Amino acid sequence: MQGIFIVMTTKKSLARGRPRGFDPETALETAQKLFQEKGYDGVGVADIGRALGITPPSFYNAFGSKAALFEKVLSRYTGSFGRFVPDALAGGGSAADAVERVLRDAARLYARKEGIAGCLVIDGARGSGDAEVVALTGRMTAESQALIAARIAQDSPERAELLASIVVIALKGLSAAARDGASEAELRAFAEAAAAGFRSAFTAR
């Protein structure tokens, strides 16, 4: 959801202390896959080091901490994959049309592909014991909800916050179901039902 909360990461920010031949973009891509597959708590510094071919000291020199790396990964993630939310909201039609696009795109993108499913922002740190990363993903989700609320407010300002919370709950459900193995067809069916429910709530007075 995602992109919404972009803090641009540059190669320069990862330059200090990195080993010779170390490519920051490749490192972030590799780390992102690990976090998506196993979740934040399921990935250790040693796991990341092995995947990147670096030692723990080199890891800490390059990234500072696992939490700092996760934040950089989320910035990368929201700037690419997560662009679907603001892009869907920016389309034409009513707020209900925009929400329908968000939900349908989520169903398509959250579906399991190459072992990865769901949304990294929503589920990457779910149940984590690291308060820092839980707060980070919570802020990012709240910012996403605020974007959705702003779009709804263009048509229904008095109920925008409540309706936006409904959308975010649906996105959380889609992400969790995808990670639990729901097929793209099942996710799409839920998204269509959720969109119809939202449209009914949106038009009710």
C-alpha cells in the first residue's frame, strides 16, 4: 500500500562501509524477498548476510541495523509495488470507483507469485516483537488510510474516515488470505464483494 509513504533511498546512503563490489539496489531487492517470504522476525542478520554474501560486520557497516534495512526495503517497496494505491485513487469516476480499483488491484498483486504473497507493509512485521518496525508499518498503513480518506472526502467528507477504515480492513483481509494460500480467483471474488459492499455503504445516507 505503499509508495504512498516514500522516503527515497539513494545508493549514497548505503555506501559507507559496504564491501567492494556491493550493489545497494541488488541488496535491497534480495532483502525484500527474504522479508516478504519469512516476515521481519523470521529473517536474521546472518540470513541476510548469507544471501548477500557479506559478513555480519559488513552488514552493520552497510545498513546500521536490521530495522534500518527494513525501513529502506519498505521505501523501495512503496515506491514501486505500492504505487498501485495512489494510482488507483487518481483514476476517474467516483470515490466508489476508485476504491473498487484499489481492491481489484490488491487482489491481483497480493496473490502468491514465486513464493511471495500479500503486502509487505501490512504483514511484513505482523506479530513482531520489534516495537520500532511495528510502529513504522503502523505509520505507513495510517498514511495509506489517510490517502484513501482524502479521496473519499472529495465525494463524502462527513464519512470519509470511517469509509477509509473499511477499505483498509479489506486490504488487510486480502493480504492475510493471500499469505494463507488463497488463490487469485478467490481474492478477486472477495475484492468484488468488498467493492460492492463499499459502494452500498458509500451511497447510503
